[in-house]
Amino acid sequence: MARQPQVTRTITTTKATVLVVNIETGISEEREVSVPRVFTKAKKLREAVEAVVNVGNERLAHIKSTETVETLYGMSEQDFINHAKILPPRGSKEEVTDSVDENN
């Protein structure tokens, strides 16, 4: 079987162990969440984690620990073409358009 060309990207994320509280039941649980990028300011990290955690009745109570993780992601070129957003040429000020997914 021939090797398929891949589109790859190494992405650095911050993995956080957080305490989440259900505001209706008062029950708390520890959870791991990952957010893109590395954060040097605690306030920016908290905002990014809250955007992921604060859904429905759940709220972020505390960030217990963090770790920076580098992961290599990849997908076939065809999957990339099917799912990626089409961007204007570099240096252009045109607007971004959605990709055309012929499978949906």
C-alpha cells in the first residue's frame, strides 16, 4: 500500500487539571481539559479554561495544575481539502470563506 500524503501540524496546548462545580447540585469533580496555546498570565488561562468548562450548570472553581503538551496532528490531504476553511492568499485582506464539504 502506497504512503498517503499528509497535512501535519504540531500544536502546543496547555493541559489543565481543574475542579468543576455543578451549581445546581453542589457536587464537584476533578477534570482534565486541554486548551490551545501556552499561557503566561493566569487570567488569560482562566478565561480559556472557563470557555471550555462553563457549560450548562457547570462552573470552573479552581485550576489545580497545568502542563504544556506538544502534539503532532495529521490528516490526509483529501480530508484537509474537505474540512479546512479556504483562506485568502497571504497578504490579502479578503474575507475567509467556509469550505465546501460535498459529503454533507
